[in-house]
Amino acid sequence: MMKKVVTGALAGAAILFHTPVFAAPIMGGQTNVQVTAPLADLGITPALLNGELVSAEPLTLGFGITGGDLDFTSLAGTIEHTGSSISLTGDLGTDDESDDVTVVLSDFLIDTTTATLAADVNGGGMTDLFSLDLSGLDAAAITDLDNPQISLTFLSAASELLEDVFQLQEGALMGAQFGLAATSPMPAEVSEPVLFGALAGGFFGLALYRRKVR
């Protein structure tokens, strides 16, 4: 009974509480991304360089959360994935690999204030890759690693870059969905005030509860 009460309170709290109370550092947790884009049809092959293969079908990749800082109630802040990386390799039409091109995306950064996901592109600096659609999602949906529901949509900078590199038709990626994500960060320290803040905000409270259960 207590489990149901706590879970219900956490799931609904993010909707009920909007006033920022405090920000807390993050250390730990995971973000899962289920790739839904038909990359094979575009001649693009994804490969996991540093992360976890959660599922091969559908292709779901897991990335460890390494840091960040978020307000428990407004959910405003950043979620860092330093060291995480994938590659996208494009087959430009020949029978061998001599003209294949590869783009490496690393150090994924979720910014909940701008609802974007950025990454370092080929070691050249951070680029905003995707917009995050959180509409209609409560705390339980956002943190459900087994059922990612946050839609990741290509932004203009990423779509233009990849269209150019992989010689795709202009506009082929703009506004298209790359995948679905779920993120479950953990606060660096769990004290009594932090716990009550998490219960009020819902987001981290649910993640903490799931971690204890597992």
C-alpha cells in the first residue's frame, strides 16, 4: 500500500508543483535512447562506441549519467553524459569502404530548460542535435527506462550537418524523429531535505525510489 501511495505521489507531483525550490547536483543514473529513424534506408549505420546496448531490436542504447545540476521541482537544468559516444557511418554508394564517412557524437548533454539534447561532433565542439518533446509526459513516463517516450527530433544544425556529410536530400532529416528517450538521473547526495524535495518535484524522487527497489 505504501509503495502505491509513494509512486502515485511522485508521478503526479511534477504536474502539481512549479515553483523552483533548489537545485541539486546529479551523480549517477542512466538515459536510454530507442532509435526509431530508418537509418538503414538512408545508408547510415549506427554503432555504439561507449555505452550500453540495452536492446538490439528495437535498437536501444543506454548512456550513463555522469553529472549535471537540476532543480527538483521545476526540472530546470542539465544532465551530463561525459564519455558516452556513438558513431554514424554513411555508405556513399561504392562496393568497398573507401568512401564511407563517419560522424562521432559524444558527451551527450540534456538541457531541460531549452528542451534540447546536444553532443560533441567529431571532437569539434557541442552542437544542438535534437529537440525534446516532454508534452503530456509525467514523472513516471520521463524516467521509465524500459519504455522511452521522450521524442527526439532533429534540429536544423544537426540535420544540415548530417545531410551534407552523408549526401542526403536537403530537408531529409529536418523535423524527423531520431528516436525516443527516457532519463533517470540520481542526486549526488540523498539527505532528508533532498528526499522531501524530490517527493515534491516527482522527477528525481521516482528515480530514487526505482533505484532502491532494484
